[in-house]
Amino acid sequence: MSRVRTRPTRDDTCEKLFEAAARVFEEQGIGGASIEAIAAAAGFTRGAFYSNFTSKDELIIAMLEEHVAQSIRRNLELLEKHKDPADFIQALKSMDRTQQDPLGRAPLLHMEMILYVARAEKRRPELAKRLRARRKLISDIVETTMKNSGREAPNAAWTGAILLAMEDGFRLHRLIDPETTPADSFLRAITDLQRAIGNAAGDSCS
């Protein structure tokens, strides 16, 4: 007879801590949030927090890492199902955002955490690893979708860096001025660029 698991796994505990930390950070600010407050919001003791993370900084890095990992997994799954570039973009537009991790659901908190990590030079290498992973994801998507449409991506890595900078820029602009920056601004920009590239390719062949 199999035993019933009554204690949460480390993944369960981390997920609860991530959700609780996101709530506490939004309410109290990242700098002002204490480990005790985060643990209490998750329904754990201080000891349970330290059995998973050595510090608040380590928790934040883990949250950013999980956000990037989920984003990579989600986008690659979509890319596998939607080979055509236009279909892929449409799938991104219709994605259920409520199923994302706390940072995916709260862009402002995501930006705040990035700035929090970037302010300390010793933390920047960890942040840079996540940035490079996001760039590679977009570069891989660019290369794959271009090949699927019968075109070559001359410099997918650079194109990925440009698109990621655009995405972060639109995200920041939407936080500041949502009235003039629709939620789908980044995806609309990609569609427009894709159309312009297609037209330019057509003109060069005529």
C-alpha cells in the first residue's frame, strides 16, 4: 500500500514562497520586506524559509530563474505547435496569462526585482545569466520561424537582442502610460517588422 505524502516537497514549498514573496514585495516593497513576513505569508516558519534559501537575495534570484525557465518552456511549447510565424504570434497574443508565475503576472514587480538585483554589482552576473537565456530564447524563435517561412536569419543573435530590448521597452512604457501602450504593443511591432521585412525581400527580388 503506497504511503500518502503529507509534507510538501521542496518544489511545493518554493512555489508557495514565491507566491507569498510576490505579495509581500508588492505590499511592503522589496527592500522593506522581511524574511519573517515572507515565511508567514506562505504559512511557514522562518526555519522553513532557511531550509530552502540562505537569504532574501537568493530567493529573488530563484524567482527570476523560475520566471525565465517558465517563459522558455512555454514559448518553446508554443513554437512546437505553431510553425508559421503569424500563427506563433497569434498564439502568444491569446496565451492565458493567469497561468504564469508571479513575475509573469506582475510586470511592475518583475522590473523592480531586476533593478533590485542590478543595483548590487555582485548580483549582476546572476542577472546577466537570465538575460542571456532570454536573448537565446528569442534568437532561437527568430531562427526557427524564419526557416519555417523559407527565409534565412542573417544574425539571429543580434535580432534576438533587439527584440528583447523592444519587449522590455514596451513593458516599461505600458507601466508608465497604459493608455497609449496597448498590452499587445510588442507583438504588434513584431508583426509590423515581419511585414516590412517581407515587403523589402519582395522588392529586392522584383
